Amino acid sequence: VQQDPAAAVAEAASFVSRAEALQDARVLGRTLTHHGRGLLLTGQVDQARKVLDRAVAVLRPAGDARDLAEALRQLGGAHLNLGDAEATLRIQIE
């Protein structure tokens, strides 16, 4: 079943609140990453960058390299869409 992209992004935002309540960094980081990806796909690039920055900040100390790599990949895409090639390169090197 296909869903309206804007509705999917709104739903993802509600999942962030639920993930915060769990107080589990990996769950919150993954949820933020998915929300950020949705924001990117719907053209809300600046908001996506903010959400993905938070995902990286949450995931970095959590110690899961795979989740952190995905958040960084999405964050690099946000910076690329914003025209910040230097930040994109710095993120991709990390």
C-alpha cells in the first residue's frame, strides 16, 4: 500500500517521540535516521539535515558502526542537496 509522502513523514515524526520515551539510543538514532530520510525524499532538506545531525549525535556514542554509517550517509546527502560539497566530503570521509 502506497502512502502519501507527507503523511509518512508526519508518522515518522510521531515515532521519534515514541523512541525518545524508550530511552534507547540505538532505537532513537535509527528512528531519527528514517525520519531524516523521509524529509530528504519530500524535499525538506534543511529540516532533514537537522534531524540527521541529531541522529548522528545520538548514534555516535551508542557504538553501532552500521547505524552510524547509515545516518552519516543520509546526512551527507542532505549536505549535498544543500550545496555544501565540503561538508559532504568531510562526512563521507568519516
